[in-house]
Amino acid sequence: DAGVTQSPTHLIKTRGQQVTLRCSPKSGHDTVSWYQQALGQGPQFIFQYYEEEERQRGNFPDRFSGHQFPNYSSELNVNALLLGDSALYLCASSLDRRIEGYTFGSGTRLTVV
Amino acid sequence: GEDVEQSLFLSVREGDSSVINCTYTDSSSTYLYWYKQEPGAGLQLLTYIFSNMDMKQDQRLTVLLNKKDKHLSLRIADTQTGDSAIYFCAERDNAGNMLTFGGGTRLMVKP
């Protein structure tokens, strides 16, 4: 049973460019959350998607947007990249609000130069 | 606002017990979690505790919760070199959608 799959694993972009990260949730999960983990810090909540809609959003600018598809997979888009956007982006899936919490993917390492 | 704090670093000898501490500020948190992160990997859920519990034990792991002081701890018995990793505590918001993580505690286990 595959867990959460994220692609690509690593990515290098230039300031001002746009990037799209992808996530396939664990089989049976319908909810996808995205977190940003800067080097040496804990993950920070970006937003959560459920039933193809953004259900909750953290303290991130509108440059960060997302989408959830009917098969529950999700994309995270970041526009006008800044150096400070360099981080590990983690996708987490769950079955709605189950208490067992989330299953995390291994992340996409984004470097902005 | 919500804030979760952890000490940065802990070093123990193999076979000893490790205790990782965490403080949180959101008294309305319903569930509190401990995650483990190894180099180059995502987060692995270790255990969680409901806010109306004081203690939860799961094999080598013991979680203690002091709700009055908003203090959470994770005790790892008989710590092994494979336990070396970064440990994050996290609180879940009332709506159940979002986790707020601490900055992580790096555990180093010496042979």
C-alpha cells in the first residue's frame, strides 16, 4: 500500500519564477494538507484541501495556491518565487479529520536561487 | 496565538531513557502529537494523546500531559541508536484541520 507520494523530490528555481508541486495521498485518504518546513524549523501549515476546496489556510500570502482533483491528489503552486521560499514542502493526507492525524510524504526540496 | 516550544537538542547514551519536553499555548487543543523525522524523510507519527488524558504508554514510548501547565513530554525507554532523529510535538486546532508544530528536538544517541 503506497503511502503519500510527492514529486519532484528536488527542484531548483530562479527568483520570480513559478513552481508546481504534486502530491498523491495515501490510498483511502480524501484530505490533503500542505506544510512548509524551512531548514532547522518545524513544519508550518499552508492550507488544507477537502472535497476539492480549500478548507483552511495558514498565514501564507496569496502567492501560494493549490488545487485538489477528483481523485484526491493535489497541487501546490507558488508564484513569484522569493529566496525565502526555499524549504522542504511536505504533503500530508488523512481521512477527513480522523484523530490518528496525518500521513506525511517525504517532501519536495525547493531551492530558489 | 498558538505557539509550541521545544528544547533544541538532547544527547543520551544507548540504553538510557530519553525525555523530550514541549510546551504549548492553545488551551483548546484537543489532541497532541509526537512525530519523528529522520534525515531526508518526512514525518512519522509516533503517538498522540487526547487532551483529557494524563498519560499514554505505547511500548517504549510514554507520553505525559500536564494540561494545567500546558506541558507535554515524550519518554523513550531503552533508547537505541536508531532513535536518533528530530522529534516534533504538535497540537491540533479545534476544527481538527491544522497542526501547529514545535521547532523540533534533535536527539543524539551515543553508543
